[in-house]
Amino acid sequence: MSKELSTSSRFRIISELMRKYRIPEFNIPFLNRESELKRILDFIFESEVSWNRVIYGPWGCGKTELGRFLASALSLFKDVFVLYVDLSRYEIHKAFITVPKAKEFLIQIVKEVLRDFLKVPLSLYELFTELKKRITLKDKYIVVVIDEITKSVEKYGISIRDYVSAIDRLIHELREDLKSKPITTLMLTSDQTATFIFRREVGKSLSVYMMWHLDEDTVSDFAKIIDSPLNPNMLWKLTGGCPRDILELKMVYKWNVNEWISRKESMLYDIYEYAKRRGIIEYLREIVDDVDRVVLPLLEPSEPEDILTKMLLENNIIIRLESKYNTISRLPHENWIGKRWAWQQPIYKIIFEKLLRENSLNISS
């Protein structure tokens, strides 16, 4: 029997693969995610029990690409069975990443047994029961990465609380049935409201972790790779390192910063107008001055302040931060990031500051 690779050896192998990896959609390298990679490999290979882990973060920070890369890399290890499923995709062949020879089996099971792609997260026991008839899962680490998990529970009207309770039992029963090593599920989401509900279920074989954008040095490297005509410091001060928006500036706006800002401003204007109509402009001003003044909203908000906060969350404008132990990225020390809350990008704080200044001038005149 061959000796099992250590987690540090796996990390070295996958880090080398990461340095060579290019994001298929843009044909650019995947930069500086070693911190996140190390934490996730520890989750998989250092845990003695099966566990569910939710990973959330700002829109566009790279969760999906990290999940796709990780699945591709893990599929190279013979003692790992990995299944990545992206619920935001409708082309089933593009939605799955798994070990060689398993993809066609999975597609067949979905079509003939589950009959609905979005049922995959809700029917993992059934899926793996069918799968073990076709491939060997005994003594393997099993990793299931579910991207945009909320699309499944929303379609079938299942509460996140009920889903967490079900999958808590499932992973332990499934491990016993398959005779596998620990099972790790990684559930990726940008849905900030859903994250609050997941956080309330922590403890049921569930933990919640936060990922963040690229750091400032990596933004400078990224700017050179994509031939940005903009000063890297400007990119940092506008986007906060959001790789998706940096690419959008290049590919959609052709580096026209004013057009990009105008689109962002149109996103925020309705929220600003709501604050004016409901007489809570001072609450918005407090948040802009200090993002930690955000009031934690109820799940069913009725007060204007709560509704405003929920609007900021649902539109991916602000985000609730995790403790440093549950943050898999390094957070920068900047004025758009507080201790408990943050603006997802600094441009949102800048735009609200502009709108509030204009409001003050209108009032004084």
C-alpha cells in the first residue's frame, strides 16, 4: 500500500498547478490564492470528521474560479473523489467538474434518476448511491463543491435551516455507507441574506468562512498582466481588488472609468432615494462615515433602517465580516473596511459620499 501524501505535499503540488493555471474564460493566470488554498486543503485532509463549510464573499472576488480550479486539481489525486457542480449554469456538461470517467455517469444519473440538475444538492445520498455502483468510492476523501447553493433551495422551497439539518445527517450516513474517508462539502455563495441564515446554523456539522478580493500587491501584478493603462493605485482605490470588476473595466468599458462609475452610481441611486424618502438620510450618512454603524437587520425587516440595510446586502454593496479565524483571505486595512462590516468595494463608499455632499448643498441653498 502506497504511503498517503501529507497535506503539505498536496499543497505544494496544487500550488505549482495554480501558478500554471489560466482562467479559461479570460486566458489569464489565477493569481495569489495560496492562503485560501491552504485553509481549504486543511479542511479536507486534516479533519477526522465529515463537515459542511460555507464559503461566502463579495460578488466577483473569485469564489467560483477557486472552486473550479480546486476541483480540477483535486481530481488528479487517486485517493480523492471530487464533485464540483455550478448551479448557475444550465449546460450540464459545463456545470460538472469531477474525476476522470465519472462525469458521464453523473450526467446519466441526473437525467435518468434525479431528472433535474438543481436537485443534485438535495439528493446527494441518492446520487452517491447510484454512483458507487459504477466507480469505487471506498477509502477515498470525498469533496463536494456546490456553487450558488441557494438556487437549489429556492427552487424547491426548502429553508436553509432544514437543508443544513438534512445535510448534517447525510454526510455522516453517507460516509458510513460508502466506507469512505471524511466527506467535505464546500458551499459557495454570494447571497448575503442566505449567509446570515447559514451563520445561525453553525454547529450542525457546519462552519462559515469568508473569502475576499485580491490584495493591493496582486492588483499591481494583475494590472501589468492585462495591460491596464490605469494607475494600479487607482484600480485599488476604486475596486478594492475585485478581479471581476477590474476585468469588466477592461472588457466592457474599455478602461473608461467615468462610464464604469456612472453605472455603479445608477445602482446606488435608488437606495439613496429610499433613504431620503423615508427620512433616514442621517442613518445612511452614519454608515458612510463608519460602516460599523450598520444595524444588523431582521430576516423580515419592517423598520426603514432595517430595510435600507437589507437593500445594501441584497445588492452586494456591504458585507458582514467574519472573525479572523473564519476568514480564509487576508483583509486589507483600509477605510472602507471596518471591524464587523465592510463596503464590498470602495467605489460604493465614494459614490454615497458624493450623493450626500450634493444633498447637503441642495439643503443649504
